Amino acid sequence: MSTDSFTDSPQKRPTVLLCIGMAGSGKTTFMQRLNAHLHSVKKPPYVLNLDPAVTQLPFTANIDIRDTVNYKEVMKQYNLGPNGGILTSLNLFTTKFDQVLEFISKRAPTLEHIIVDTPGQIEIFTWSASGAIITDAMAATYPCAVAYIIDTPRTTSPATFMSNMLYACSILYKTKLPFILVFNKTDVVSHEFAVRWMTDFETFQQALQKDSSYMSSLMNSMCLVLEEFYKHLRVVGVSAITGAGMDEFFKAVDEAVKEYETVY
Ligand code: GTP
């Protein structure tokens, strides 16, 4: 698509990709891969880093929370531990988010994607007022999708898989945004087992029963909840390290955003 088609079309707005995931799932590496992929295949994205505690970013951010707040100073000043420091830093940054939106809006007509890295500890973004304010502000202005990054090799046990899916489910219902489950690190373990468990209810139930004999009726009810959840999302397997699966990821984003705009 040419650059001009964006400037010519006033309705065209960049899509925001919120990268959310458990600590160590590979959010930052995935962001780096997104950035590299968009630079080489589409258009350079606008990049936001919302993780105040990251020591080294393997990409250049257009807006970096660390330029506004020093989380170690925040910890000292408010006598907080690391998580309190990160949360308070995000709260302080959120008070200036209108300025961030202004910066973005100036660049928006020339952009296709805005990519957002979130703090390492998932709940700091997903269960805080600041996370909700930032998400709502972005979603009110631009088409927005959540990329929920999963550490595939660490999710092969049925019970871990189920808790990860339930967590993802809670984020879907909290954000109510187009949702893509991104099974990362497929260079180590393929995500085929996950797709099978998500599409064949009985296979997953059998795996669960082998894994844990207690609370089986609760587990079965949870499985039914998840069956419903799976209908509302898209699944892709990627490797942030090798770049495998990136075309499928962007196809899933486009489809999810389009479907969302048609339905809502
Ligand atoms: P925090 O911000 O600390 O929570 O981590 P994160 O979710 O941003 O994960 P990060 O990108 O720091 O990656 C965590 C570890 O997983 C690093 O050692 C990465 O090199 C590794 N990693 C990330 N993506 C992949 C992948 O696709 N394949 C493999 N093999 N390793 C990966």
C-alpha cells in the first residue's frame, strides 16, 4: 500500500497493538520483532514503551516512560518496593497521557501501526486504573487490538495452560478489544498442542484428567467457559527470535480489527 493512500484517506487510522503477557513471555523481544518486521515489510511503526523498569530496550521508542519518570527515584521518594514503584510510575505517566495522545495524533496520518510494550508484571497494566485509562484512551481514538503473548514452552502442562487461558479470558472481558493469542517461542515448542486443546474439547479434558485428579468438576466447568472464550479470539504461533509467524500475526490483527468494527 502506498504512503499516499493513507494521507489521501482521512478515515484511515493507525492500529494500536498492545503487547501484554506474563513476565518473561517475550513481550519486549516480540516488540523488537514487530518493529523490525514493520520496518522491512510495511511502514515503520510509532513505538511506545510503558515499562519503567526495563533496563535495555532492543528498539528505539518514540515515547518512553523512562524519559518522564525514574522508577528507582519514585521507589525512594514514596518508600515503595519494586512493584509499587512501577505502578506509581505508570500512574504518574498516565497523568500526562493527554500529551502523549497529542504527540501521536500529529504523526497518526502517516502511520499504519502504533505498538505498545507494557510493564513486565502483567497485573500492573491489566489491573490498574492507569492501564485501564491508557487502554481506553487509545481505543477511543484508534482501532486497537491486544496481543496476548504466551510463553509456549512453559504452557505445555494442561493446568498451566488453563490458568493462562483463564487469565487471558479475564483480560478480554476487561478490555473488550479484539484479542490475539500469540503463542511465542515456537522455535522451542510448537503451539500445535494448544490449537488441538482449543479446538478439541475432549482431548483437553483427557489431558487435564491425567494431569490432576482433584477438582475435576471445577476443571470441567472451566473448560466450558474457555470453549466460549475461544470463539472470540484468534490464535497464532510465532517466534520473536526467528521471526516465524509474523505474516500470520498481522493477518490475524487485520481480521480481528475489521470484525470488531463491523460488530460494534
Ligand atoms: P519482562 O519484561 O522481564 O517480563 O520480559 P518480557 O515478557 O519482555 O520477555 P523478554 O522479551 O525479555 O524475553 C524473555 C526471555 O525469553 C529472553 O531470554 C528472550 O531471549 C526469550 N525469548 C523471547 N522470545 C523468544 C522466542 O521467540 N524464542 C526463544 N527461544 N526465546 C525467546
